[in-house]
Amino acid sequence: MSTVSFRGVSKHYGPTVALDGLDLEVREGEFVSLLGPSGSGKSTTLNLLAGLLDADAGEIRIGATDVTLLPPERRDVAMVFQNYALYPHLTVFENIAFPLEVRRPRPDAATIREKVERVAGLLGIAALLARYPKEISGGQQQRVALGRAMVRDPKVFLLDEPLSNLDARLRIRMRRDLKALHQALGSTIVYVTHDQSEAMTLSSRIAVFDHGRLQQYAPPAEIYDRPANAFVANFVGDRETNFLDGALEGTDGELAFVTALGRIPLGRRGSALPSRAGLRLGARPEAIGVEPAAGAELRVALAELSGADLFLTVQGRDNTEVVARADPRAVRLEPGATVRLRFDPTRLHLFDAESGAAVSHGS
Ligand SMILES: Nc1ncnc2c1ncn2[C@@H]1O[C@H](COP(=O)(O)OP(=O)(O)OP(=O)(O)O)[C@@H](O)[C@H]1O
Ligand SMILES: [Mg+2]
């Protein structure tokens, strides 16, 4: 296992800038996710690290070695792709053993067996070693592909959306297994995903990309609670963040943000915030409480029950709306009901309306 470092790494395809001046340090044993929407540069970053692409500029290091100009086979990384391909004519055992079989000098048969069995045990597929890929499930095939990477014991594992072909339940189970596996092996893992909840649960740190640029690099809780900009706030989270334009208003040092949906107390001392125009408030659905209020101006426009949560779309006079999250067992509100909103000041963010950069986060 090893550290990874990108310094000023860029890659373009013709006029398309796929990666723009990436600086990123991965510590030894870290699980780092590269998260972002389609086309944001995640796979480009991983392929540059694997040596499958050449950088236009910058330097890439694995451990102390500058690998920028090294071919893939000399970088000692193991990669698992989204469309992992197992050899159909080889058994599970032979598939996992393959990287060892082609190693020169070839390890002896007992060593190969021992390594394959250890990896298969860790992945929970020890009982399947004699089967062929077509005789096992998709999730089990996925584990075999992981096993084939693990058996090499590389400096760094590179995983590009390895769970995306699995159904939702299996993905969550594999996610848990991957996390346990990482804890058991202590390996350095760079993991590409566009699934924010996958990145949240797996990672020690998340690197959020948009348009080839690193937007924020921090532990999951910090990404969630202190997003660097409006893009990160919106992309990370099960639901979109609500954004409201408005103006700061201070009375007795107690600040509020005045919006089309009313006056939202920020619960902060005036000195904590720059008095300035051009701000936008960001509030996740769970930062907004809803209660019935006879004769109020706000109305429920839509009520969506999703198992444990009730998401309420609440509309103001000028059709400005926000989505709030409520407990369906505590709150019974139908479309048309008039309501009052309570914004939790500790969970509100202010962004520069123009650039999207965060200006302040809830106390
Ligand atoms: N071989 C290529 N030729 C031209 N443009 C490319 C090539 N590969 C990638 N790109 C472009 O580079 C940008 C980054 O692509 P990349 O594959 O890194 O995105 P990604 O974040 O992995 O997206 P996805 O989630 O869809 O896999 C995109 O605009 C993409 O269209
Ligand atoms: Mg990709």
C-alpha cells in the first residue's frame, strides 16, 4: 500500500478540458472516492493514475515514485472497471489466480492456492471456486473481479464504478462488504462513483469533481455539513438542496435572511457575517420543519411519502417553493394545507449568488 499524489495534473481531448490542474493527495491506507456527475473527469483521473492515459501537464506520484511517464504495468496498481470481464472458460479459482499465473517468475502452485483461498475467504466466495462465471450471480461475479485485483496485493486499488451493474439492494450489501474489506486489508483505494451515498458511506475523504475541476476534498461529514460551494451542496445529499435568494437583515445583532417565503432567522450574531448583497441561502430538506398554520400564506403543493420520510413541497405566494422533510408518523399534511416553516439555523448555508462559493455555514 502506498500514498498517491497529483500535482497540477491536466488532460484535454481536443477542445474538451477533461481534467484541469488537479492537486490531490491520498494518504496511505485511505479510501478516497472521486465523486461527480457524468463527464466531470472522474475516470480520466483514475486512468491517468493507472497509466492508461498520458497527462498533458503535471506530475503523478505513487509512494515516492514519480510514475507520470511509467507504463501501466510498472505502476503496481490493480484496477477494477465498471464492466469487469471475467474469463468465461476459466473457473472462479482460475480467474482469481490469473494475475499470479502470468507473473514472472511464476509463484509455485501451493502459494497461488493459498493466496486465492485467502482472498476468496475474505470475499465470501470460497465455496464457488470450482464454478464457471456463468454459474454464479452478478454480485458474485463482481466479487471475483475484485478478488482478481486483490490477489496481486498492489500498492493501490483503483475501482471505477465497480458496483454500478448491481441492483440497489445488492449494491448496498457490496458497499458494506467493501468497507469491511478495506478495514481488513488496510489498502489504499481510489474509488470512482457518481453515487453520492456510496461515496458518503465508504470514504475516508471525498473528492468532488465538476467540469474537470476539483470542487472540494474533505471527509464525508465536512462535505455534507460545510459544502465549499452551491454545486457541492446540491450534488451531495439524497435530495437536492433548496436555494433561496434574499437579503440579510440585522436587528440587535441578530441576523435574518429575508426571502419570498418569509423572514428566516439565522440565529447568529451580526459580526459573524459580512453585511453584503448577492447572497443565496441553501437549506437541505431536513433543515426545514413544517407545521400546520391556519390562514398562513404558505401551502403544501405536493406530499411525497418515501417510506421513513415525508417530503413536502411548500409554495409561497409567488410560486417560490422549497422541499421540506417531515416524519410521516408525526405530520399529516395534505396538498392545499396551509403551513409555517421552521428553518434550523445550525443547518443553513449562505452562498455567493454569483460564484456559488460558500460564505458561511450554520453555527
Ligand atoms: N476518449 C475521449 N475522447 C474525447 N473526449 C473524452 C474522451 N474520454 C473522455 N472524454 C471527455 O472528457 C470529459 C471527462 O470524462 P470522464 O470519462 O473522465 O468523465 P466521468 O466523470 O468518468 O463520467 P462518467 O460518470 O459518465 O463515467 C468528458 O467531457 C468526456 O466527454
Ligand atoms: Mg467514468
